[in-house]
Amino acid sequence: MDARLAKMDEQFTKIDERFAKTDERLNKIQEVLERLVAKKITETEESLEQKLVISMPKMEELYASHQSASATPDSPGQFPPKQPSPPPTTISPTTTTITTSSLNIQLPASATAAPIVKEYEANIPYATDGPLTDSIHGAPASSSPPMDAPKSLLEAAEKGDVAALRRFLAAGGRVNARDERGNTALHLAASNGRTELMDVLIANGAGMDNWANMRRTPLHCAAANGHSATVARLVVAGAAVEARDARGATAVALAARGGHAAALQSLLEQGASVDTEDVDGRTPLSHAVRGNFSAVVALLDKGANVNAASKDKETPLMNASKYDNPEIVTYLLEKGADVNAISLDGDTPLLIATRHGRSAVITCLLEKGAEVNVAGKNGETPLLNATNNGNSEVVKRLLEKGANVNAADKTRNTPLLNAIKYGSPEIVTCLLEKGADLNATDVNGETLLLVAVKNQKRDVVQLLLKKGLSPRNKSSKDESPLFVASRDGHDDILECLLEAVHQCDRAEIGRSLRVAASAEVVWVFADAAPDVVLEEAGREALVASATDGRQEALRALLQLGVNANATEVNGRTSLHNAASAGHLWCVRTLLEAGAQVNVKDKNDLTALHEAARAGKRECVVALLEGGAEVHSKDRGGQTPLHLAARNGKRECFGALLEAGASVNVQDESKETPLHSAAMNGEEECVDALLEAGAQVNVQNEMGLTPLHIVAMNGKTECAVALMEWGADINLRANCRSSAEDFARRGNHRGVVFKIGCHMAKF
């Protein structure tokens, strides 16, 4: 109980101290207000007297010229009644009262006045002009500066115009006026190092600790911009050295972050704290280590904690290891920095330095005993990081210090795999000499040789082949080095692989040939295994090239003598596949090489059928020019026009019709292209066929007309088009149903309505 009472007494004592400080501040505010209001009264009286003296003769003259006029009080010739003058600004001795024409504020001289004053100040806009600020601060409306002169106190501060600043202040301008970012004139002067201007502002009562954007004070601004003389003036004038901005940074932290050693020294000489943490828990030293050695020395000489860790447990040494400043790293280590400290992410200074490729820093850390086999949160080691950067000297240094050459991260990535992806043959050789595992695979089951091929490392491929690695070995995705080199068009690497062809079977060569990406790759295969190219593998490669649109590989295979009419098991030729995919240049290349244009597959489809079905108009034209039969029918008796109509490929109609395609030809089910278009429900296709002369009431073997079909499927627009072209709404199918019956059965109310409207016309 006694302890609790003692604690309460202590708290009450602190509260009394705070009230005493508040009273002191209120007294100062009252004094300032009294001075400002008294000054305002004096200026107003002098101004009014001067204006009355100047304007009285003119007013008498005007009055004399109008007094003979017999006008009513409301007549335009008479002066309006005199308006009462606004009440003068007054001060009460017991209370601070501001009374103007626009506001009446009473501030009692007590502890409760502080919040009112604060609220009043907070509600004053940042702008320095306008009726409210003029009425309070006395900015004379008649005193307009020259066009090239500053137009406000803030502008004068920004331009460094001391004379203009003095004029504005003498005229009653607000010394603590703010811009849209919350900057006062003192903020601007401090940011630009204008000490003379700053002295004028301080002498006129400028707030030393006002907040601008990011809660920064003038001292923050001066420190961040490295103005040491300005910093010293502000500190001497009473600026709060330990004030923090929105990120918790003090002026010391900002000076350290910017590497401003002189400004930092000024603050430290005034007793500023060296270990104040920001919101991330970082001290000024963590910021200084980015690159300014003098700032680091100054902080450590003043007792900064060399191992102060942030919230994520990152020390100044870790931060310094990101940058290429071995001098700073060495000095931190000499001052006792922990070389093996670990952050929350599992990073050490050495892991960070190797990740950023800081070789000189790495040397410093290794000399001080940094652990070389430490693993980060993803299992990465310093050696694994070093192989990313291609620095063989760092790799050798780590290996000499005992780094594990086969340590893998969580993705099964080893230093050797990493070196193959990003490094050089020299690093690969170095790792192999230290016992790196040649049989290592990554998380996808990719071998070292496959990784080298994918990353186009020809020298590494040759090195690995000499070590006995086979180009046959496949990944979990069934990819071999030979296959990938062919598919990706790495013809120079393919040559290296095919030199070891005796280790490969013919099936793998053929499989790789089928994905050949270029003519160069095809020629490499032809030189290494000509018999394979001219056999079934070559024919399959031709079909695959046409399907994928690999024109150059296709041309090379044709030049080597591969049969242009070679077929797949389903009877499709290269021309079928090229036409279906719309590869125009492949179609033309095959036709030039003698491909038969009317060859049918097992479903009696020609290349023209395929192009029409896919809507490849240019291929349709090329095939027709090459002699394609426009009336050719498939197994169901459908022509290319049928297929184009069924799939809504109106763009092909013109070429087919110009070539003589019959618009009323019937298939095995007695369906015409118009039936096919009706099934698709494309109004434009239906219109195009009707305009070309399609019979609107033709019936298929089930007695269905195109109108029946669109009614069945609820295609209202198509139904309207057909009826406008004369479709008979009374025709019945074999099942005795009319178009209206089909529409009602499918609950297609739109079609039913349109049929009813059509019936009403007749």
C-alpha cells in the first residue's frame, strides 16, 4: 500500500510540473498576443487617421456636388446611410480577448487556456493572406509588393530575400505561417542554410519546434541537408535536439543518414543522443554506415553502441556489409562489432556481403573469423551467394576457409548448379576440383548438363561433356540436353552434344529433331546423323514444323529431301496442319515444294476444309490458288463452305463463293450451308448466305428448315432475318412441329413474339 501511495505521489508531482510548464507557456502566449494586438491597434489608428486626412477634401467636394440634388434617401444620387464601423480590437486586463468584425475569442489566463489557444492556432489556415489572417495579423491590404518581389513571407524565405522578409514582418506578417506542406519560413530557411534570414525569423518569434510534413522541425531540415552552421544556430536558440519525425528519426539520425559529418558533429557537441532508435529500431549508426566514415567515427567516439540491433535484429555491421566500404567495416570490427551476428531473417554480415558481391568487405569479414558455412533462412550459404556474382577470387577464398562445396539450399540448388547458371567455366572448374558432385540435380530433376544447355553456357557444356556427363539423361519433365538444344535453337551447343552422338540412341536424335527451332539446328542434325533426318524422324519433324509454324526449319527439311507429302497416322499431311493453324508462309513453302493440295485425311478432310473451318482466309486463298477443290466433300458430305458456315467464319465466304462454291449444296443429311449457319446462330453468316442466293425454305432429311433450327435454339435475330427473306413460318418438320412450336417448347419468348409479329403483317 505504501509503495502504491509513493507511486501516486510521484505521479502527482509530475502532473504539477507539467501544469507549471503549461502556465509558463500560457504566460508567454498571452504576452505575445498582447504585443500583437497592441501593435495592431496602433497601426490601425495611424492608418485610419492618414486615410481620413487624405480623403476628407475629396469627400467634401463630392458631397457639395450632390447636395443640390433633391433625391429621396433611397435615390441613387444620395450617399447610402453610413454603416457602423467594425468594433476595434480590444484587450481585457484580466482575460486575453480578441474582438474583431469577424471573430471574438476570449482566452482566460488559466491552465485551461492552452488547449483553446492550440485549437485556435490549428484552425488558422496555412495561407498567409486572406480576410481572416489580415484581420488578426494586420497584413495591410494596400501594401502590394512589386511584381518581381516576393508576394508572401514564405516566398521571401524561400528566395532568401532578407529585406523583403523584414518588410513583411514589420507589416505584421505571420512569422509562423505555413505552406501546403506545413513548412514555416523557418523550415525553408533551415533547409537552405540561410542563417541570416533564420536569425531574423527567430528574433521575431518563429517557432523552433513547429512540425512540417513528416513531423519534421526546422532542426530536422537543417540536419538532413547538412547545414552545420544552421544546426548550431538552431540548437543555441533552443531547438529540441531530441525531437523525432514521423519515422522516429532525430536530427542526429538524419544527419547520419545523409553522411553530413559536420552537421552531425554540431549536434553531438550539444549533447545529442547517439543511440536514439527510430520506429524500425535503427540507431543513427545504422544509417551512417552506408558510406560516411567520418560520421561513423564521430558516433562511435561519442559512445554509440556498435552492436545496437534493429527490430529485425540487423546490426550496423550487417547494414555496412551491403555497401562497398571496407574501411567502415574494418573500423566497426575494431570497435567490437559481432562478425557472426544473426538477424531475424537468418542473415549474417558475410551472407549479406556475398549476396551483394562486396569482395573487399568479404575479405575483411573472413579475416575476423566470419563463419563460412552459416545458412540463411532459405538454406543459402555464403558460397552459394558468391557463385551468383561470378567472382572466382571470392569463391576461392571461401573454399580456402573451408566452405562446404556441396551445401544445397531448400530448392536443392548447389554452388555448382548456381555457377553453371550464373558463373564462369573458371568457377565451375574450381568447384569440381574441390569435389563438387557431378550427379547433382535441381528441384525439377534437371542435370548439370541440362542446366548448362538451358543457360547457353557452351564452354561449360564442353567442360561437363569432358567430365563424362551424357546428353541423353532426362529431367523429370522428359527433357534431355539434346532435346532442349534443338528446341531452343542453340545450334552451337547442339554441335557439342552431337559430337558425343555415339552415346545417344537414334530415337533420342529423332525426338530432338522434331522440335528443331531453326534451319541451323536442322543442318547440324543433317551433318551429324543424315540417315536419321531422311527416315521417319525427318518426316515427323516436317509435320511438327508445319504445325508449329517453324518455316525456316520446314524449308531446311524440304531442301534436305524430306517428302512434302509425308503423313501422320491419321492421314494428315504437313499441309493440313499448316492450313489449320493459319501458317501462311508454311502453306506456300509446302505448295512450292510440291505438296499435293487435295490430299484427304482419314475423315476425307482436305487442307482447304481445315483452313475454312479455322477461318484462315489467307490460307484459303493460297490453297485455292494452288488448285484446291472447292467442292470437295468430307466423310459427311460437307464442303469447305459448310464448315466455314457452321463455325461462323464469314471472312472465308467471299473467297469460297468467288471460287465457285455452291451455296445450296447439300451434305449426306441434306443440310445446306444455311442450315450450318443457322446451327451456329451467327446473324451475319445467315445474311451473307441469303444474299448469295441460299434457298431459305430448304429442308433437311428431318424436314427441318433453317428457321426451325434458329427457333429451336432461340436465335431471335437470325429468325427475323430469315423471315424477312421469306422463310415460311407455317412449314412443319417431319415431327409435325412448326417454327413457333419449337420456340414455345424451348421457352424462347423472343422468337415466339417475332413470329407472332410476322404473322400479324399478313
